[in-house]
Amino acid sequence: MGPGPGEMMVHKTWNITGRLTSGVAILLAGAALLSAGPAGADPRVGRGYNADGGSWSGYVTAGREFSAVSARWTEPAVTCNATTDAFAPWVGLGGFGTTMVEQAGVETNCAAGVPVYRAWYELAPAAPVYYDDPVGAGDSISAEVTRAGTRYTLTVTDHTRQWSRTVTRSYDGSNTSAEFILESPTGTFPDFGTVTFTRASVDGRPLSTYTSLALDARNAGGGYDDHTGALAGGTFSVRYRHGATAG
């Protein structure tokens, strides 16, 4: 699907290629590395920062095959800093250390000078598919991705506006990681304040029951654009902190 009126074409950049360009991507040598911390991690990690996630913030768990991931959040009211600002909360399977990912969430795009919200799903490396259903700041959103063999079902629900969209597709994808992510496809986040994921679960269990890696998205100035907080059960928050530099 092409861009809407006044929007730049960013949808291809949601693909995973090149996202984790620091030492984070090499974690997929096995779950033990997740426990030990990322090889080649940013030396600032441990001083109030998490692993350098490139354009990703949030949590990733990896090391075996997964079948279901889901979470809920409230869409934030964002302030656009520039027309290049764009970001999306999403949940997904695969994509950590591979170009293949099954994901669903809501994109906020500032290309028109004001935030435009659109729900979407993607089976990367194919382009995302956007829904026409209305989404806005303050809406309660949930997203879920499940698989049965090579059949993937992706659901986005806007509980505030009372709509839900589900698709099932055949796809020989990756499923050796599960993600709960805020991502900027353009590398520049709008000011989103704080986004809190709740009911985050993997294969029906709270995310905290798994060994997971916390990520912070970085910026071109050598600092971080946001910060992922501690995980409690299935709840954690990501806070915007544009331009923050490590001590």
C-alpha cells in the first residue's frame, strides 16, 4: 500500500534488515548469550542504559521456537519534532537476527506535519498492509501474532473504537524470537511521552517468565532516543528521552 495524502513512503523501511547494527544481533547464537548479555554491547550499558537496539526499544526473548505473542497498550498523543518522525509499537515473532518477521501494531507518521495513526500488519520482507479503520491518541490497542506450523494469524484490536482486524496467511517465516517493540523506521522518534505495554505474554505466559533482553533505541548523536524500564510480569514502559547521552 502506498502512502496517504501528505505522507512520505516509509513502509518499506519497516523491514528488519540493518535494524540491530550494534553487537545486539549476534545474540542469536543461543539463549545462554541472552542471559550473559550481548557480546559487543555498548560500553554505556549498565549506566542507566540498556543494550543498543538501533531503531528498536522494548524487550526481545530468543533461543527457541515460539508460537504466540500478545500485548496491550494505549496509543500516546505524540508531538512531531520533524516531518521525518515516525514510530510504531508492535508485537511480533521472528526478526531478531533475521530479515523475516511477523508483526502487528500501530504506526504514527509525522510526514504531513501532524501525527497520523494507522494500524498495520507485516510479514517481512514483504511490505506492511495498513488498515483504514480509525485510530487515535488515547485508544486502547491490543495486538497478537500466533502460528500453527506455517500458518500465521495476526490481529490488531482497537478496544476504544470497537473494531478488530484479523488475517491468516501461509508464510515460511522465522519464529525463534518474540518481540515487544517501539520502532522508528526513519530513525527519528516523535515525542511520545511514555508507552506502557501490559499483558505482554509469550506462548500464554507472562514475558517476565522468560529470559529477555531490554533494548534502547539510539540516535545519530551518540545518545539514546528512549529508555525501556524494568519488566514486572507482563508490564513495562518505554520513555521518550530524545538526545539523551550516556554519562
